Amino acid sequence: MTERLYESNAYDVAFDARVTEVRAGEGVSFVTLDRTLFFPEEGGQSCDRGTLAGFPVTDVQIKGGEIVHTVQGSVLPGTEVHGEIDWEYRFRNMQMHSGEHVFSGLVFRLFGYSNVGFHLSENSATMDYNGKLTADDIEMLEERANRIITEGHAIRAWYPSKEELAALSYRSKKEIDGPVRLVEIEGTDLCACCVPHLRNTSEIGFLKIISFENYKGGVRLQYRCGLRALDHYRDCLSLLTAAGRLLSAKQEDIPAAIERVQEEAKNLAFRLSEAVRMEIADKIRRQYEADSRNDSSNGNALFVFHAEPGLLRFAMDEARKHYSGICVILIPQEGGRVRYLMEGSEQVSELQNGLRERFGAKGGGAKGSVSGSTEASEEQLRGFFSEQGIG
Ligand SMILES: [Zn+2]
């Protein structure tokens, strides 16, 4: 069994150990030591990083009771090696992890919910509870957790004797085989845990819940502590600064500025839609005047508009103000499909049959009004309708 130096020396950065076993992998060695400061991936928390014999350690896992280090280099069995952990990474994890104990202890004491899931890695930091919490509950818990943090409670980890353990009431995520390691936050919480901890809650610095969602009948919280909370705060401020710059607004005026932009966009969309309608009506009227002058109108008409398909109805109503025969409106869509509307005679049902047979058009309607769509091109459709005396 590898001696777990990180359990009693959570603040040590360097150590020396003897290599007990080496297995070769592709470009890496899987190294077992007689003792290690490297915390392996366990309890939902990602492993420590660092170097062993000068080579980067990229993974640390527990296999058959031993702690196996994935080392980017070659190490010989039986030799003494020097190891160093990435202290910055370890310390941030200790801040995040100790913060979780403070928060979960409070949730248990005030709501009776257990912490049933915990994930801590570079990309995620979540705590799951087997009961629901409201936004108000979470704000209250966050407030109290930060008070405990600033009060500076001592944190202690130890292996109690069987007798001592039997007399204690503590939180635990799972049934534990073998010796139980307890982590106590003085006057606040007692929990079984295998992970390195801070010495005092004041070192957590700050705890912030970022978001929460319903999860498996309970709740999942995203959170940050200490230096990672500071990183998150900086990221949020950068976003606000960027948004403020884009909107030419002070941070506190950003919501009002966004409302203003939305309102302007809505007005513009409305004015654009009015302009398009006027253009459609104008084009139809001018076409009709030209047809009347040339005496080329047989009462039928076909129009093509590059506009929203929602304007088919409007264009048809405008066309039928002038033309007494069959009116066809085509609106080509992005991606090649053409939407159409045909009205003015019962004969449009026959036209629809023709479009279906020749172009596989889809659609339908009744009583002299048929709408549909087809993949035929505008030219093909103009040709088809021209044969029917429409165009
Ligand atoms: Zn813990």
C-alpha cells in the first residue's frame, strides 16, 4: 500500500520516495511509489499534477489499493525519486473542496439533505443534493457559508479509533470499507473524506454559488471558492466591460441599453416590413397599368417576390384588387424551394395537379385557393404558368 503523504501533509509541495514498480506504456511509465504526495482522482475530484524525477505527471489513479502515477518519461524500479506537486493547482482544489464541506454541512444541518454528488476538475465544480433548494434558500446558505469562512474555524482530518468512530455522528457519501478518515470543521461539520483540506476555513476566502438546476429529484449547484471565485469574478467583469463597450453604456446602464437596442430593432423590422409591403403593392399596380396600356392582360397575372413567405397573402390580396383572373404569387426561399399561392378560379386545383405531376410540388387547398412549395426553379415555374396563359 502506498503511504498517502497528502493525508497528513496537505501543505507539502515536494517529497522523496522509492519506486516500487514500473509498467511501460506508449511514451509513458506507470509508476508506483512507496509513498506519495500526489492525490489520486478520488471522491469526484481530479488528481494532483506535478513532476516525478523531473518528468510531468499527467494522471494519478488508485489501482488495486496502490496509487499509480502516469509519468511522461522513463523511471527505474528500486530507485529514489524526487516529486513535486503543482502547488497552485492543489491549493485551489483545497479551497474549492473545503468550501464544499462548509456548504454541504450547512445544507445537511438546515435542510437535512445529503451531498450525493461532487465533481471538481478544471472544467467543472458541482455539488448535488437529494432535495430541492429555492433561490432564496441558496442565497441564505451562501450568506451563512461565507460567515463561517470569515469566522476562521479550524479544519482537522484524522483516523479515529473504532470506539471513537462508533460514538460519533458524521456525514458520509457512501459506505466505507476499512478505516474511516474524518474531516471536522470546528463547531460546524463532521464528514468522512479522503481528500486534502485546508487548515482553517478563513483560507477558503470566499464561496459563491454561480447557478443551480433541478437534478435527479434534487438540485445541482455550480460554485466557486477562493482564487477560482476571483477568476470567475474577473471573467464576469470582462463580459460586462465588453458588453458595455459594444453598447456604449456604463455597466449599470447595460440592461436599459439592451432594451433600447431591442426596441430599435423592433421598430426597424416594422418599418422594413411596411416598406416591403409598399414595394409589393407598387409593383403590382405598375404591372397592372402596363398590362392595361398594352391591352396584354387576360385577367391572369404572375408575380415573383423575394420576401418573407408570410407576405404571400398580402401580395395575393393586392394582385386581386386589380386582376380578375388567376393570380399566382411565387416567393423563392433561401435553399432553393419556391413557396406559392394561387387564387382567382376553381381551375387552380388543376394547376396544382400539374405542378405536383411535373415538379413533385407539395401543398393543397380548397375553393379556388391553393398554396404549396416546390423545388422547381423560378424559370421552370414561369415556363409552366406561361403554357397555361398565366404570366
Ligand atoms: Zn473533504
